[in-house]
Amino acid sequence: MPDSFRVQMVSGMFDVSLDEKLTDRFAIELPSDDDWRVGLIVGPSGSGKSTIAAKAFGSQVYRGFRWPKRKAIVDAFPASLETREIVRLLISVGLSSPPAWCKPYHVLSTGEQFRADLAMSLASNESRIAFDEYSSVVDRRTAQIGSAALRKSIDAGHIDKQFVAITCHRDVARWLQPDWVADMETGRLTRRRLRRPQLQLQIRGCDHRQWPLFAKHHYLDPRLNPAARAFIATLDDEPVAFAAVLNHFRKHAFRFTRLVTLPSFQGMGIGGALLDGVAAHLVEEEHADVVSISGSHPAVIHHCNASPRWEFRHLKKTGRRATGFFREHPDWKVSLGRAVASFHYRS
């Protein structure tokens, strides 16, 4: 307890009992077994969350990382990690935009920084991570979607760690779906797993004026083919994802040329839902014979491989040479030089 002449003066002026007022005592039960994946310590500021976490988890508490200013975030991860492992971590927490991976931390949005911090915490060799001040600096929608993305990846086995969120925000509980909750306000430990709120995604056709909102988050050419048909997904009338298709050589054959989800909404499967929804519409309503997608992004490939609606057709390890429109417009990017997997939608 701090003591000084001024402290004693204040104590005397206001009759403050220093031993009583400057000492906090609190106790709460935390799980002693390992039969859980996600925990939550929640309570108002000053309730002792960080103190309890430090006592229970010690060096496993993540309190932030000093990101280098002049390095891309992929270069800030431990040198012992392979690039593929870093990409897997970033995607698992919903930071799925390759352009963001190649930027320094300080130029990312607050939501992207939150997810980068999550990925860095999970890069630890510890089998359990307790994340202090979880979601404290992001807007609540980003916190909720990010929490759902994290739980989804943990359930899928992409993150093989126990994770404890330490926060004063109770709204993340239904999205993070913790296996236990330690409530510092009541002093109680409860074992439960709340049902996650349902997202009502709306999909509709749109014009190309929507594309600029998504263009900078796409890892290929930011331009949109003038002949492309566009579709947009919204949540509560807010744009969250964009897709575009082109006729593929014949009238009733389509291929996806763009599929982008805004950073704040990545990791929840929204892009996959848009992909499936547009493909189903083209087959069922417009009688398409073939709907295909070719891509390099791990999230797209994982979705198509895991879905019974998509059939793997082939893998081009060095991509495809420019033909047709792209041969006539060499300034447009093609897949030459990178591995590309192709899938067809099952009608």
C-alpha cells in the first residue's frame, strides 16, 4: 500500500481508513479440470478480473504485443512459425484478407488489430491462453463476430488450445459460447454454453456501384469485369459481402470471379453462405448447367472441400495462362504463378 506525507494528509482530511479502503479481498472458483475449451471471466472495471487471471494462469495471460512499426504483421510472428501456419492462425480468428496480412499493425483498422492480437496470442507455445482486456477497444458488432469466429475455429479443431476471455463486456458471452463463466460481480462460477444468436443474411442482385466498398479487401485486381453480374449480402441492411459471376464460355454456365467479405464480418462463414446462395439461385432459378469457382484463398478452398454442395475438379499448381478477355487486357491479373483449386456446384 502506498504511503507518503500527502497520502496521510488526505487520510486525515477525509477520515479515510487506509487499511480498509485501499485493500481489496475477493475470491472466486475457477475450473480445476481440463474438460473445457473456452472460458470467460467477466465483471466491471475494478472487480479483480486481471488479478484473478494472473493468480490462476500466470504467464499464460496475454496482455498485448509490441508490434514493430515497419514490419508487415506476417513478419512480426515468431520466426519458428512457417508462413502457412501464420496464415492459418490469421484466418482462424477471422482476419482473412491477404492485403491486411502484408500491412504493418498500426495502419490496420481497430477491428483488424483486435484479430491480429488474437492470432498473436494463439501463436504462443502455451496450451492455454487467457486474453486480458478482451474486445475492450473494438465496436460491439466486431467483438461479437470476432468471438463467434474464434469459437467456430476452436470447435473445428483449427485452434488446439484452451482460451479464456477476460472482459468487462457481457455481450460477447452468447457469441463466444464459453463452457464456463466466472462472474466477478456475483462471485459465482457457472458451467454453461449459451446458444449463439442467429444471423439473418439477405442476398440480392446489385449493380457495380457497391464494388468500391469491397475492392480494397480483395487480394487480386481491384477492378470488376464490366460484364460481371454482382450480388451483395447484407445484415440488418448493412453490406457485409460481395460476389460477382461471369458467363463461362456458354449461356448457362457461370463462374465466380469475385467473393469478398468485409474484415469486420470475416470468420463466420458469411462468404461461404453467399457463395452457396448465389450458386443455388443460378442453378434453381436460372437453370444454369455449370456453376464453378477457382481460387487460391484457403478459406474458399476449405469451405468447398467441406461442403457436400461443391465438387472438387482439379488443381493447377502454377495457375492458368491468360486467355480471351485477359489476353486482350494484359494489365488484368490472372492466376499464373499460383496454385488454383477449381470446384463445381452440385445441382
